[in-house]
Amino acid sequence: MSSVAHVLIVEDEPKIAALLRDYLAASGYRASVLDTGDGAIEWIRAQKPDLVLLDLMLPVTDGLAICRGARAFSNVPILMITARVEEIDRLLGLELGADDYICKPFSPREVVARVRAVLRRASAPPGGDPSPIHLDEDRFEARVRGRALVLTPAEFRLLRKLFAQPGRVFSRAQLIDALYVDHRVVSDRTVDSHVKNLRRKLAESGVDPIASVYGVGYRFEWPEEPG
């Protein structure tokens, strides 16, 4: 990947496309825009962008077809933009191979954060771990630089939820759904308590990737690398 990452935006709503282009440019990315799905696959093949921001609902050729077509010849990271929540499992499934998704309506700052996170993962050395945190889903264990964290089941689920989508802001209500498999009714303060304990344990291992977003909830994001 070049020093200035090239992001292709495939979005048929001009205001949304312009907003995303401007925010990406302000964040140091080079952005190109296509306002239709027709020709997008050929454009990706010829121009080889570093990431594709791909709207699901497009005229002529929709985002699902573009994602499927691009995956036939390219591993370019694809971040799908969708208002259709029922499609999310398909978007991230083996059938299509999207790397991440974001739902409308969205904050353009959140999109930039997700783009940055996906590009980081894509640029990690082959076979290397892009972060010092490793989650073992089968054992319900978390490690930081090889050091085991002693987490409760709720804390592990909380970390897993945040860790899976760096940069995304989760409300307390969304995190409550991830904490307990029995869907018990708990308060926002319960979430805050779990986050506080989880952050303390992470800090003891030398990392502090969970940020509070005032009035909204929490997000997982590594700090920018120096230089």
C-alpha cells in the first residue's frame, strides 16, 4: 500500500459521496467517486484502490454483485455501507467476503475511523498479529502480548464486541445485548462498571484502547502510530 491510501467510494447519493470524499481527503486519503455500480468492477481491476467504500443499494449493478465480482480477482478491503440490517450476515459471510460494514445513517468521522482500522488490518505483516491483543473464542480467554487476562464471561464478551469493530461507537444499549446471553435486564451503570473493570485489567497489561464517547457510549481504537 502506498503512503497515501487510495479509497474508492461507490455511492449514488451525491451529498453522501461528497461528504465522504471531503472527510477522507481531510484525513490524508486520496478518494475517488463512482456514482453507479456499472463499471465498478472494471475500475477496481484497473486502478487497484487500497480500499473500497461500497454502498449496497446502487443503480444498474448493486453492491452485492460488485463485492462478489471484485472478490473473484482481488483481496482489496471492502467496507459496505447499508441501510438493510438483514443483509449484514451475508455481507460479512464467506459468500461475499466484505471486510466490514457500516449502517446508515452514520457519522462521517466514524466512517473514517473504520476505514483507518480496516487499512491497518490489511497492512499488517503476513502471519503477524495487527494488535497486541489476542482473543481465543473457544477458551473464552484474552491475552495481551502473550500475558493472560483474567476476565469474567461478561468482560470477555464486552471486549470481543468492541475489539471486532475498531473505531465503531457502541451505545450502552448495544453493549448490554452483547454482555449477557440470557438477555437479562440491566442498567447503563452495569455496563459502565464492566467497562471500568475491563479497562483497569487492560491498563495493568500496558494498553488502554477503550475510549469513552461522551453522551453515547464506548469505542475500541488503537492510537495513531508515530511518524
